[in-house]
Amino acid sequence: MKLHLSEQKKILFIKTSVWNSIKNIFQVKKDLDISKYLISIKILENKVIIRTNKPIFNSEAILLEDEIKWEINQKLKKAEIDFEFDLIYK
């Protein structure tokens, strides 16, 4: 399903996909709603910076990073968005 998005909407789609993927993986794997721990998601070139308010969350997210990245990539693939990235937790 090719989406014809402006660059701004493409970035918004990526950010939303990251947010929802992190939230979903934590809900499924840890039975935890992490919405209150996520502060923001920022994209700088090929880095996705995820700001949180709990350092322990960052450690847990790193342990689940492969699954989080897989889910994000599946969403981007469906939208035919080519975006290589690294996740950085702060």
C-alpha cells in the first residue's frame, strides 16, 4: 500500500509507528502500558531518539529492541517507506 506522503507526514508516520510498536511490544511481552514513560520521539538522520522518564525502561527496551525494530520495519514496509534506523533511548 504505497502512501504518497510529504516529507513531514512521512516523518510523522515513522514517529507514530515507533511509538505504537514500543507500546505494543511492552503490552504483549511485559503486560505493561508504557505510555506514561514515553516522553517524545525525535528523528535525526537515521537515528530515532526515544526520550523516556525512566532509566529502567530504557534498559528493558534495549532487551526488546530486536522485536521493536522488527515491528516498526513491518509497518514501514506495508507503507512502502524505506528508512534504515538505529534506536537510541535517553
